[in-house]
Amino acid sequence: MADMGNCIIELKGITKTFDDQQVLRGIDLNIYENEFLTLLGPSGCGKTTILRIIAGFIEADGGELLFNGIDISKVPPYKREVNTVFQKYALFPFLNVYDNVAFGLNIKKVDKTIVDQKVKKTLKLVGLEGFDKRDVTLLSGGQQQRVAIARALVNEPKVLLLDEPLGALDAKLRKEMQVELKKIQQEVGITFIFVTHDQEEALSMSDTVVVMNEGKIQQIGTPVDIYNEPENRFVANFIGESNIIGGNMIRDCLVRFDDVDFPCVDKGFKENEEIEVVLRPEDIDIVEPEKGQLVGEVTNVVFKGVHYEIMVETDKRQYKIHTTDIQEVGTKVGLCVDPDLIHVMYTMEY
Amino acid sequence: MKEFKSLVKPYILWSFLLIIVPLLLIVLYSVTTGGNSLVNIRFTLENFKKIGEPIYIQVFVRSFRLGLITTILCLLFGYILAYVIAQFSEKAQSILILFVTIPMWINTLLRTYAWISILSENGIVNSFLEVIGLNPVTMMYTDFSVVLGLVCDLLPFMVIPIHTSLSKMDKSLIEAAYDLGAHRWQAFWRVTFTLSIPGVINGVTMVFLLSISTFVIPKLLGGGQYVLIGNLIENQFVSIGDWNFGSAISLLLAILMLLMINITKKLDKMEGGGDL
């Protein structure tokens, strides 16, 4: 975890409707200094809308937007201490790399020598030293991306907003930029608000992940929390792969599903409360049939590179299992789950 | 693809017959005397010398001045119109652009006659002034009537290229300018206007070239005595019959226009290419 300071941006009950469609249904969110926060969700979940409200390009219909405790919902974008890295970079095609980066400082009539220092320093930070005179339209996607980041960072914003900035890059470059972005964030020590629909991206870069769906926040937490302790079926399904099974909480630390009682570590549910259980495919062990908590037959095996994806059919359902050990189709196997790898969630209200 | 290349041949022949040959004839006429007779041909530069006479220089100056005024007014109104149109939804934009072009569907002559009936001594405007008790104003056969006619006639040529460059502009560039601290006005100048410069240059070139070579509007709205380059050329061919002198004027005008197009293109590159 990065060292997080005070709350810098506060969203309180933010709502927004476009053409009769409710895009945001009451968003409450605190964003801290120094934090790398990711808004994660499928397209149309409202994550970009939140970003645009913070940037000032659109105004929320309801709720409050506080910046360092002061309501900024009526402040125009050019007066806000945030800068944006746009989805398609939005670099000015008529300016070279240097002038693109210097744009914000020149608008603010900063002294030329200071502009020069800052632009050079920022270009170095994003790894584009010596690219000053290049035509931005002739740069590669990754380089344009870096210019866009430099153009925003050079203004020394308190918060940097990034709207799916890696979406247009190929897989390998994406991975590189993820590492790089995280490094840049730690170096400049400001808050990054990052929007993506890519769960892997969110998990590997963020201090905090905000999972969204249909204009509502589903869960806020660290990547580890979000993955290991999803709060509902949506989060469990969206982040990673999972087996989701309906069941009952017999009592604290004992859950029943598929007519079998499993010891677990979850507490605080009502007796016999209906719940849903998440089993990550990599958390299920394949053992001898007589040692298994559940028994089933292997129906399908797919090689996935690092692991095999094995489907095991029990008399109740099919389980998806990730393991590095191959199994023959048709083998009878037992399935086992450690108590601390069973995660119990409240059933989702729809 | 290669076999399709031969398809271009008829077109080359066509353009040669209809564009290159007449052009060459104009060049030939401009440096000879003896009119249409190809037998008594005699090479001379007299025709060009004649253009140097003060009376003709005056015509050129007047034409360029008028063209300049028309272009500036067209740019001013055309830009505003194009900008406003570009703010609408895509569907509304195509309808509005249609409205801008509708006058072009009607013959220039008819449109110009309409202006006469509006502007003349006992036309619509003066009748109205009379009704509200004001003195009639002379509008016909003045710079005002000619410029008005030209601006209205040529406005679409300014609006369409500017609108095209404004409408295909990436809106996120303007947001980026706001984001980087630009006010509305700064964002407009530094981004919107800069990006529309190619459209502006196209529009300015077209309007200026059309306005200095026109002859119908100045003839009808400016009266017979209002001689511009276009009228001068027309007179040489139609009434005076000095095709050689007419060709010389046309050629000189064409050369001046080419020079201007070249200059504007260079300006465009300087604006657009930065330090490249």
C-alpha cells in the first residue's frame, strides 16, 4: 500500500441521467492523496462518467463533489487542479511533442525558461528525452501515450485522471505501460484515478479498486480484498473466474452447499441464512475420491499454458478447477477446499 | 489493379481536349495579333503592355479591392455560420448545410435580379423606408450592392469547407484544451480555429478567386459603368472582339491566381507543420 494521506476528493451521492437513462445511481466515494485508485467495470457502468464529472466536462444532476473539502461542482474544468489523460490521447496534431507538453504552461503564461525546464524534466520522466521536435502524429501508440501523460503531469496537478489510457495498445506494450504508470505515480506522488474494464490491469496497478456495475459501486477495496473477498456475485464473476454456489450458513465457520457441510472461516451471518459461496478455480484441490469432500468425474481438460482447466461433474453441478497436474477425462476424483479458501457472500439483491 | 490503370486513358484524352488545348489556345492568342485568323499570325507582347495602361491597372486594383472586401466579409459571416452549424447534432447539421446550399440551386441571374427588386429606387427596402417615413437610400449601382450580391452568392463556398474541417474535428481536443487550463476563448483560438485553418484557406481561396473573376453580379448590381476584370474580359470577347487582348488579361489573371494559391498553401504548411 502506498502511503495515503488525507482525503482529497469526496463524492457524495452523485447521480447522473443521460436521455432518461440513469448512468450513476448515487455514488459515494472518498479518494485519498497519493492513492492509485481504479474504477473498474464493464462498459456502460458509469466509470467514465465519474471521471468526466471530476474533470468538470459534465455536471452531476445531484450530489456533492468536494475537492479538499470545498464543493467544486460549479468550477469550470480549467480552474480545477486535475488533469486528464484522454482515451485516444487527444494530442494536438498541429503541435510537436514539446509544444504539446508545454501547452498548459504556455496558457498560464509561465516564464519560458521555467516552461523549458519543466517540459524537459517531464519528458525525461516518461522516457521521451530528445523527442521535443517530433511530430506527434508520427509517433507510435505507446509514445503518443507517453506524450499525453507528460502533457498532463507537467501542470503538476493534485490528481491525474486516466480514461482507459492503455486500451489502444497491444498486449505486450500494455503490460509495459502498466508497470511504467505505476512507477510514474510513485515518483510524482500524486493521486491517480484510473478507469478501465480490464480486471487484470486494475488488480496489478491499484492501491484501491472500485468495482462498478450499472451506475452503482459494487465494492471498494484493495486488489487482494476484491479478489479474495468479493462482496457479491457480480464482483466474484467480474474479477477472475469463480465457481459460485448457493448454500446456507449453518452457524459461524460452517457452511453447507451441495448437501455437504464445509468448515470455513466466515462469521457473522444469521443461522441458516441463505448465502452464496465463491470457490476460485485454483483453490480447489483434486484428491483421491475417498478423501474428497465432494466426488465427481472429470469431463473436460483444456491446456491453458500455465495450468490446465479441468471441469469436474459432481451429481449437483460442474466445478471449474485450475491445476498444474493433468487428469484423464473420465477419472473419478475427489474435491477438497481449505476452510480459509471458501468465501461466503450475501446473496445479491437485484 | 494494374489493368484498371488503362481506364484512366480516355479521361486523359478528354482533359487534354477540353482543358489543355483551350488553355494552350489562350496562351497562343495572348502573345499574337490578328484575332482568329491563324494565317496572319504575328507574335507580339503588345497585349500585355496594353494591360499596363492606367485605365486597365485601375480595373485590376478595383477588382482585387472588391475581392478582398468580399472575402473578408464572407470569412466573417461564413465562419460564424459554419461554427454554429457544427454545434448541432449530425442530422441537423446536414439539413442546415442543405439550407446553406439551397440558393446555389437557383440560377445566379435570377438571384441577382431578386437583389435588384429588393435594392432598387422603388424596391422593397426603399418602399419600406417610405412607409416608416424615412428618405429613400440609393443602394443600387454602388460598392454596397455589388459586395452584398457577391457575399450572398459566394457564402456557401466559404461555409462548406470551414464546416467540413470543424465537423470532423475531434471534440476531445477542445476538452483537452479546457483540461490544460484554457478558457473558452483560448481554447477556440488555439485549438478550434487552428484546426479549421485548412478549411479557412480553402474557403478564402475559392471565394477570392470567384469574386475577382465574376462578371454577372457586378454587371447587374453595379451597372454598366462598374467594370471589373471579369467584365473587361467579357467585353473583349463579346462586344469588342479583341480576343488577343482578352486572352492576355485572362492569362495574367490565371497566373496571379496560381501565385496566390501557392502562397496560401505555403502559409497552410507553416501553420500546420510546426517546426517540421
